[in-house]
Amino acid sequence: MTIGIYDSGLGGLSVWRELRRQVSAPLIYFGDTAHLPYGDKSPDQLMDYFRASLAFLESRGCTGLVVACNTTSSVVLPRIKHLVKLPLVGMIEGAVEAASAVTKGCIGVLATQATTASGVYQRAFQDVLPHGQVFVQSAPALVPLVEEGQVSGQRARQALQSYLEPLTARGIDTLLLGCTHYSFLMELITELLDGKIQIIDPASAVAGEAKAALAGIGGQGGTTEFWVSAQPERFKATAELILQEELPPVYLKE
Ligand code: DGL
């Protein structure tokens, strides 16, 4: 089985790096960089991008899919998951399970505007923790910063401070990273929260879920083919910066 990993850009690499530790299947990563960021797009646009990306990944031979994008998982998958033929795993279930397992009952979620507006996290936590409290904060400046490789400077710090402050003011005990790009801001978020709040990056939980759900991908160390829909050189350079490793060539989907 070849597994596709899909995101708007670099964010899904946080799931990819966990997935490749856990599975031996060949992987194909696709970042839809021509349409970045997804967070400010309409449900219809996100649906179109997903359909085109899925068709591309299928044409490359993918027989399973990890939607490593909370925005698509929140807005698109609830509408069309039942129509997609190949087995797929999104972000929401794994993220909710991972945060619910550790929280004392007050959860903050940082997410894109589209994810926040979808109400998916608010509803999912309500189901699992009916007596819990959930506050979802949209953080529109963060994806562009990660895409520029600005994961540790003053701009990222200031933006994060402004998004975290309303959540810490509510007394959250757990912060869920509700966008795959935010994994690359983990160091800064950890520093700003000063050990007082548990931070949940769902990447590893989602990779585990994918391993269990997409049969026959156990083992370790498959190869990955990388594709984007715009600016492959830029993607490769920034990916190498934030992952701190060299990547194979990144191809352009025309
Ligand atoms: N990384 C994606 C997510 O998890 C999309 C972010 C974006 O392009 O706005 O939501």
C-alpha cells in the first residue's frame, strides 16, 4: 500500500515525520502550496482543493490517505468522507483522543479560522467530555510565519503571545495544536507556556491511528516522494530548515 499525506504546505510534515517512524509503506507527500493558506478559504474552495489533490495522489498510486490538515479534516471530510473510496485518516479523532486523555477538563485549541468556524473541535470535545470546557482560538498569522521558516523569531513570539493570552486567561490546563503547521512552533509555545500547561501535538497519535487503520503498513523506514503545486525549491529549502534534515527532490505538480 502506498500512503498519501496531504496538507496545504509544510504543516503535514509534522505528521509525516511521525508516520515514517512507524510504517514501512512507501509514502507520497503532497503540499498544495499554490493555494496556501487554507485557513482563510471557503468550504467550497477547500472541497475543490481536496478533490484535485486526492485525484492527483490516486494517479500516483496511493491506496490510503492521511489528511494531515486540520482545516480539510474539519471542513471537507465531514461532508464527503463517505464518498471517498480509499481508506483515509484525518486529524480530528486522534487529536481529540490525545487531548481528552490528559486534560483535567479545560482545553484550549489553537487552529485556523476555517477550523475554528467549523465548530468541529467544540462538538467533538462536547461528545467526549460533556462537563469539560473548550476554547478555540484562531491564529491566522501562524501558518504564513511557518511557511516563511520564521519559527523562532520575534514575529512568531509576538503572534503566539497574542493568541495564547486569551486561552491562558481562561485557565486552560491543556493546549491542543489544532493545525499541523503549529508543531514547528512547539519550542516557542513550550517556552511561552512555561511548563504550566500540557501541550498536545496530535501528530504522533494520528500516525498511530493511520498505522492501525491502513492495513499492512507496519514496520519502519519506507521512502517518500515529495510533491507540491507551486514553488518546489522554496518548499524544499524551508522544509529542510524546519525539519533540520535534507530531503530528496521535491517535484512540481503541473
Ligand atoms: N496545516 C493545515 C491545518 O492543519 C492548514 C493550514 C493552512 O493552510 O491554513 O489546518
